[in-house]
Amino acid sequence: MLRGLARAAAQGHGALWARGSGSLAGVLTHVVDLRSDTVTKPGPAMRHAMAEAVVGDDDYGEDPTVRELQAKAAELLGVERTLFVPTNTMANLISVMCHCRRRGSQLLLGQECHLHVYEQGGVAQIAGVHSHPLPDLPHGTLDLAELERLITRGLGSPYHPVCELICLENTHSSSGGRVLPIEYLRQVHLLARSYGVRVHLDGARLMNAAVALRVPPARIVEHCDSVSLCFSKGLGAPVGALVGGPKDFIEDAWRLRKALGGGMRQAGVLAAAALVGLADTEEVLLRDHQNAQRFAKGLQELASPVCSVEAPVETNMVMVRVDGLPPDELCRRLQAVSADEVAQTGHAVRVLLFPWTERAVRAVWHRDVSVQDTELALRKWAFVLRQLGP
């Protein structure tokens, strides 16, 4: 069913209306897709910018639109240089490979972070880097004392791997979009530098963190040695990410991008979309955060024993704890439409979600979900919870 709904969602831009069938023939069904902020579709301004982009051969460094994006991003992030790459997964892998030159180097990171769980262990299978995962604290942070213990364990030891890199994720998606405090980032960087270790920031949703903290992104990045930034999540571009860091680091990153098959030619059509996404970042992401908080407040007010908000809502994600039924069953009910729903609410709404854990679902807001969509999703949630009973 989920694949079918995903196909239906692909037929147009934004939240969608579709005709029902059978007893619901003629009824318009509204689709609210909260699976991820990667499901957005380019709007008219972004499509126009892509169509009109001035291009060149980026593999030769000759694409003017890519160069414009890289220069603007470098200024925004407060780094010397940036490099445009196809995906944030590649950006993270390139960064690890740049920092960890010795095969068998150790990388410290959270056990639930995206780089460790969702990137196929590329740092091991491609880069030959040994990842040592640490328990994630509720805020998405890592224990500083444990970081220091693991760093020092390898110093001068013939038995333990030598730590060369710490990777942090900001915002931390598995913790529900939590924002890492700037003071914590400063402490990690000071600790790392005291032992000659570097810090990479997986900033796939860095702009969400900056908007939530109400600081320029450079205030966050200054406590890291390299950073990645994804354009195809909250910024709404169809593809693309970048790596940021010092000049010599980016020169190495360019070579690794080529080795990994990430060299692109007339990539300005993609960079143009990223530039549009950056242009309205603050306004759009702030609205996403407000909609997520509006939904979380409404869900809590339902006071259901089945669903409760599991973590503070700081950005565009809401983690919902599910009790009394499997999360995939809740997702199935939220996606289904019935005549009873139309009779009781006056609407036919499909809310698309993925189960996140065995006890939770995660809802993600993005630029294609409006205030109206948020209210419809909350009404659908209320209807499903009433159907489940007290």
C-alpha cells in the first residue's frame, strides 16, 4: 500500500488531492506525506532556475553556477572552500577519507547517527576506517568522558586502533531532529584538538539547526574541521550536497569525488536548484518547525494512551511513541480512507509515515506541507485514535 501511495504522491507538486474509488467514488482524498523532508518536489521558481542555468563542465571547474553555489556556501558556512557533490552520503564518505589517511584509523561516532546506520558502512567497506559507535545521549550528543577515554586508549598502544576523527550529526535525526548545543560542539572540538583528532560535522540538516538556534550557520561550523550540507532535504532541491573545509582539504576532496564517481559535467542545472533552496531557507525552515510544533501540541492535547510525543520538538521532526499496537499498524490506519472518516470529519485524508522503531513513528515536516496540511493530518490522527477506542 505504501508504494502505491508513494506513486500517487508523485503525480503532482505539494500535498495532493486524488479521486477515491468504490464507495468513496468522487471523493477527493488529500495526501499529506510526512515520511521525510526528501519527498519535496521543485516548485516553479526552482524549475525555472534549473532550466535557465548557465552551465559549463564542472569536472574541469568551469561551471559558473556551481562555482557561484560553492562560493556562496563557503561564505555562509564560514569555511575557505566548498565542493559540490551528488549526495550527502558521498560528502560524509569523502570527509572521512580526507581525514583518515591510514587504513585502520578509528572513527568515533554515535551508534544511531546517520553515517553509522544508513550509509552502508561505507567508511569501512570503501575507506578501510574502523568505526567505534558510542551510545547516543537523549540530545543526540556523546559523552565527553567516554570520548576522551577512547581517544587516549589508542595512543601509543600496539593493540588498539588510533582515533583520527570524531563525527557528529546536527540536527540529530534519530533523536527527533534535536539540535546540538554550540557549547557542546566547542567542548568536543577542544577535546579533539588537544589529542590531534579532527571533528567532522554531518550537517545534512545544518540549516535547520541554525534556524532553531537563531544563529548564522558559521557559528556552528566554526567548531568543526569539516562539514557536509545536504540540499535535497529541508532546502527542497532534487539532488546535491557539499563538503566544506580548508583549501587543502577541499583539493583532496576533489580528487576523492572523482575516484568515487562523483565528478559531474554540466552540473549547474543542479546547483541552480540548490541556490534557490538557500535563498528562502530561514523563512521556509522556520515555518516547517512551527508546523511540527503545532502538530505536537495538538497531538498531546488529544491525551491518547496510544500516542504521545516522545522527545522535545526543536526543528521539523516529531517522534511519536506508540503503545498498544505496532507502529506499522498505526501507519496503515493513517494511510487508509473510509466512508466513516468522510461522514465524521468531512474529509478523506491519507497521512504517509514510516515506522521508525518498534515503539515509535517519526513525522517530518517540509516545504510541501502547509498549515492546512498539518491541521488535516492532526484531524486524521484524532479520527484514527477514536477508532482505536480509549
